[in-house]
Amino acid sequence: MTRVGWIGTGVMGASMCGHLLSAGHELTIHTRTRERAAGLIARGARWAQTPAEAATQAEVTFTIVGYPADVREVILGEHGVLVGAQPGSVIVDMTTSEPALAQEIFHTAAERGVASIDAPVSGGDVGARNASLAIMVGGEPATVERITPLFELMGKTIVHQGPAGAGQHAKMVNQTLIATGMIGVCEALLYAHRAGLNPELVLSVVAGGAAGSWSLSNYGPRMLRDDFAPGFMVEHFIKDMEIALGEARRMNLALPGLALAHELYLALRAQGGGRDGTHSLIRALARLSGEEWQPGGPAPDQPSTSS
């Protein structure tokens, strides 16, 4: 069994480290609010007052927090993981963060005899709970091989993308796909609603064809239930898109679809939806057509065409 330090028990982190605990690994955790870790502590995890303390006895320390500034604080800060990490141990940052920061952590850790890999994930709260995440990994091959058995407890698709920072770049590809794809999911459901179709019947046929996608199958039903609890929060998605757009500018690359999605999500946040799930974009798009999203039946004054 591996001695594991874990920093961050949010929407996804709690489930992810819970899988390690269930597998019998020795877990020491730290999170900004101890109450968020109460369930894991009740199951046998130890509490640490700081990230450094969580890393002191750990062979591997995972971090999954909100923003690049949080990553910098919990790994490189005054009480960060690197203060407590022992030579020969490994730091695994699973936050969606900046490729340049992943490279900085890699080199700073190496100077202290500590290995580091970046391993952002995709799959949201459902993937975290079901241990079916896609994990995009950047770092040295030997280190990645060493950590893979732990990744396999959290995800189904684990791919080493290249050196430090490559995992974060792969995640930006993922987020670009999701951003523009979510516009299509929302617009399609709005169309079905305004046309007076039964949206559930529409989903049952289009999800199995060429238009099918993970977002359509997993978030479409939530939209129809008016369930906008976050599998992944809007404010964090905006952060991811801004990282991707920044990297695109650096590479002299135009991504107009991503830029449009970013603007639409900014509007959603301005309307008070920053802490809702990313699929709540349908609310902002409905307002562009002068209505509030009202799932479950034909739009006002529209004839029903369902049988």
C-alpha cells in the first residue's frame, strides 16, 4: 500500500481520493475547509493542518484545487507540499492549470529530489464517482509508470501525453471540445423546446446517432430535469477557457469558437450562474431569445407536435 497525501476535496476530489482510501492506501488529507473532508476522516483518513504536513510522510501527494494561483500556493507556497515532500517522493497535480506552471513545478521539485507530474482529468462528478475519469498525464515516463496503479483506481483512460506540461495542454484540447460542443447541446434542446417537440423523445434518437456526445447523454437529461447542480462549475470552466485562449494567443492561433463560448459563459456568470454546472449555459442562451428555460413541455404559444 502507498502512503498518500491529498490536497483538495471538492466536487471531484472527494470521490477521487475516496477510491484510494477504499483500496486500502494510507491517506493524509488537507483541504481549505476541514468539514469538506469529514466523511473521509470518518473512514480513516488522517487530517493535516497544512499541505506541507500532508506531504511529510507521503510517497505520493496529489493536489486538485481550483485555480493556478491555488496550485502555486499549495505546492510552492510557504506551507506548500514541496516544504514537506521527501526526496524520492512524487507530486501529482490533477488540477486543470497552466502548462507553464506545471513545468515550473517540475523543475523546482527536481532541484529537491522530488518528481512531479501534471495529470488533469475529464469526466466531471459522474466520472469521479464512478472511477471512470480520463486522465491526461505529463511528466517523465518512469514516474508516470510508478503512479499508474493509483490512476487506475480513479480513471478508465490514462494516457501519457509527453513531458511536463503536456497533460495540461491535452486538457486544453478537451476543454475546447467541450466548450463549443456545449453550445450545440444547448441550442439543440432550445430548438426542440421551441418547436414543441418532446425533448426526451428527441434525445432518445439523436444521442444514438452521429450527433451523440458525452455532454448530450449526461448533461441533456439534467437540463430537462432543471438540475443545474455542478458536475463542473461555470467559474472553473471560465478559468480553463482563459488558459486555453492565452495559450492560443501565445501560439498565434485563432480559436473563434472557443472565444464565443467564453463570452457566453461570462454572460452566464454575470447573470449569477458562476457556481452552477457548465450545462446551465442553456439558461443564458434561452434569455437571448427572450425567455427563461422551462424544460419538460412545449414552449408557450407553440403547438405540441408530440404524439
